[in-house]
Amino acid sequence: MWIGSQKAMEALGVKIAACLRAGDCVFLIGDLGAGKSVLARAIGRALGVAGPMPSPSFGLLIPHEGRIRVNHFDLYRLEDYEEFLAAGLEEALLDECAVSLVEWPEILGGQAPVPRLEVRIAHTGEPDAREVSLLCIGMEDRSCEF
Ligand SMILES: Nc1ncnc2c1ncn2[C@@H]1O[C@H](COP(=O)(O)OP(=O)(O)OP(=O)(O)O)[C@@H](O)[C@H]1O
Ligand SMILES: [Mg+2]
């Protein structure tokens, strides 16, 4: 889908949040500056996170308490799944009481949790527009309207 502005991206985050449940995972896939953090913040806000949601880049994981827990990951700096395990991040990713928002999830490979929503964000020729695609995996038990 065509997302014409940051505001439209934030509105998409509200719609995504409306169909999420504790135990779900959202993969945020896209290049540097695509808008993964912008979308993660919008989802977090809509899930009731009140404070700031800084980028977890150096912390790898920042947990937030909203109406449900929101675990915001940024795995950019990790080389592979072994490093993910060594960093002790698996428990938070699989937390049944939280929604996990994962920037740079590619290193999870075959270990990607289900249910999950994969969001792909691509730059376009226009500076404030993005092309976004959404793929639900193991979320057949609910109806999501994006
Ligand atoms: N339609 C849009 N959706 C999202 N962000 C947009 C849009 N248009 C412009 N922007 C801008 O693009 C930037 C996106 O930054 P953001 O930190 O969300 O990217 P990111 O994908 O998380 O990058 P990184 O890989 O560095 O974590 C912000 O400066 C934001 O204002
Ligand atoms: Mg980011």
C-alpha cells in the first residue's frame, strides 16, 4: 500500500495495534530511515505506552509498559541468531504477555516467532512517501483491517 506521509504511517500503526494481542510479534523490515521506528512508536502509543520510545539501537531491547507490555527490539547490530541468544533476548521475544516490535529481524531467520505480522517498508521516489506491504502469519483467527 502507498503511505503518503509520516502522519499516514502513524495512522497505519494505530490500525495495526488494533489487531494485535499479547504474544504477537511485529517484524519491521526496511532500509535505514525507512520508518520502522516511526511505525513502532505509533503502534506502541496505540497500545498505551505513555513515555518516550527512543530507538533501542544500542540497547537492542527497550521494554515498555502500556496496556500490555511492548518489547521494542532493534537487532541491527547483531550478526546472527547465536548473538541474539547470547544477548539473552529470546525470553523477551517469546514473552506471551507482550507484543514484540522488532526492527531488523532478519537474523532471526527460521526462528521467527508465530503469530507474527511482517511489515515491509520501502522508500519511494518521494521523500515522505513509502510503499508498505503487510503479511500476517498464524493470525488467521482474527480479522485485521489495514
Ligand atoms: N511516510 C513516512 N513514514 C515514516 N517515516 C517518514 C515518512 N516520511 C518521512 N519520514 C521520515 O523518515 C525517517 C524515518 O526514521 P526512522 O527512525 O523511523 O527509520 P528506521 O527505519 O527506524 O531507521 P533505522 O534503520 O535507522 O532504525 C524519520 O525522520 C521520518 O520523519
Ligand atoms: Mg529505527
